[in-house]
Amino acid sequence: MRKTTELLLPLLLLGGHIAIAADNKGGKLQIVKSSAWYASSLICEGDSYSSRPVVHSISPKAGKAFIIVSTEVSVDWTGFTNATQYALKTSEIMLKSGDAACKLIGIYKKGARYSEFLSSNLWIQRGSKYSNFVDLVFTAPEARQPLRLKIGEAESAVTVQSDSGEPAKLPGVFKITGATLVDEMPSAAVPTRAKAECEATLKPVDGKFLKLTVELTADGPHDENNEGLHHNNSFPLHNQNIGILLPDTEYIPAVAIVMDGKAYIGGGTEARAGQHSAVSVTFLFPVPGTISVLSLLYDKQVVVKDFNLDLGKHP
């Protein structure tokens, strides 16, 4: 007698009746357009140096080059009635420079930044009103040859451009609209087992906390590409993007955001070009109690220089 495990089928028991489970994944991937540019170095993002007062970069070894490929993809849902999402498998992404296979090493983030984090599946949602972009970093032979990209069954020639085409300055206007020094902050990070009975407090090791409210008005997109797939339609304002520089060149990253009177370890919001109102987030920094002047940095680029803190005006 055969074991029951040999008879297992994708079945659901619904109201006492057996029915075949509907598959919500499917579609046919299409490459809309693909462009590429070469780079001699990239800034590492999300590594152990991200919160340090340094810029950590990588360069290809002798005989190699970086190729950044930005590709717009779409999905043809014809014949896939039940499909609501498509799984783009990154293991099926291949780039050739002439006859040589290039090696996929991670994702590209705007501002000439690199991250090795790349999800094994990139999920494209049906019905999304936004375009989908895949920005990836490859290493390839230094000698330039025609490029061809293949993702599963979809294949396309790649147009090479001189650079990323990104604006020289960040496409947004930053303002500091509030600043307050405090000794401590209530924390939203209460241990799970203690949450019902306890409250948490966040204190700096030395000095005070600076609560700094930052306003951003976007003039264009500066998408945060977190796993390989993004929509290129927003400008994030998150705590991992923000830091301050003190006159003695001390760099201090934001340790939290402040929301509803509590410190949260991560978060923020996003601005979009064309919005009538700016977005704002309050960030938390451990600082010397005597702080009076600072510069605001976004991804370690100065966006507000030598801002004089008149703390008396911000109760």
C-alpha cells in the first residue's frame, strides 16, 4: 500500500469539499528597456562602516570593471487569470559582455552606492500603477564589448550610456524646522515579554539627545533600492539616510526617529515630486550638551551647511 505522502496534491478542504488550490503566481516577464554605464568605484552601503565617519568604497581588481545595468521590466498577465504577482528569480539574471559572462555582485543605489543584499525573488505585483526597475551591479572584463541581458526567457540588448544620468545634486530641498535638546526619550522598543508590564527609556551614554525635525520637498525621484526592485517614484527620508556633522568634523548618524512622543529604532517617510506639501521627520541624535552649529547630511552628502541652532526658539 502506498504511503499517503506519495498521494499528496495541492488540495484545499473548503466547506467539506475538496478543491484544487488556486495559484496566484504567474505571468510572462518582459524587458521594456535596459541601459548600462561603467564605474571605477562604488560606495558601500549597509555594511559595518555605514554609521562611521568614513566613506567606504570598493573598486574592481585589475582587468575588471563595474557595469551597472538599470532595466525596466513588466509582466504580460495574458492567460494567467488567477495570478496577482510574478516572482522574478535573480538566479535567472545573466549579462554577457561579448562572449564573456559577467558576475552579478549586488544592487545599485542612487548616488553611486552599492549593496550586496539582493533577494532571491523580486515580486512584481499585478495592478501596480508604477513602473518596475531592476538596478544591478556586475563585474566584467575591462575591455568593452556589446552587452546583452537575459532574465529567464526574456532577452535584450543593453544600451551603454556615459554615466548614470543622475543630477549632480540631490533632487530635493532640505530644511531644518525644529531642534530641541532633551535628557532622555520614552522608547517604543519594549521587550515582548515585558511589554504588558513595563515601559522603556532611551538615554545617551553622554551628553544629551538632539531632536531635529527635517523637512524635505522632492524635485524628482531618488528611490531607495532595497532588494533590487524599485519604482523610481519617490525620495525617502529615513533614519538610515540622515546624519549630522559637528564643527570638529564629528559625524553622528541618526539613532532613531521620534513619533507620538516616543523613539523608534527605524522608520521615516517618502516625498514625491509634485506634492504641494513637504514631508517632515524628527530624528534623534546623541550630541554634546554644548552643541550650537551643525551640518545636515543625507547619505553622507551635506544638504544643509553650518546651521546655527537657536535652541531657545524651539521649546
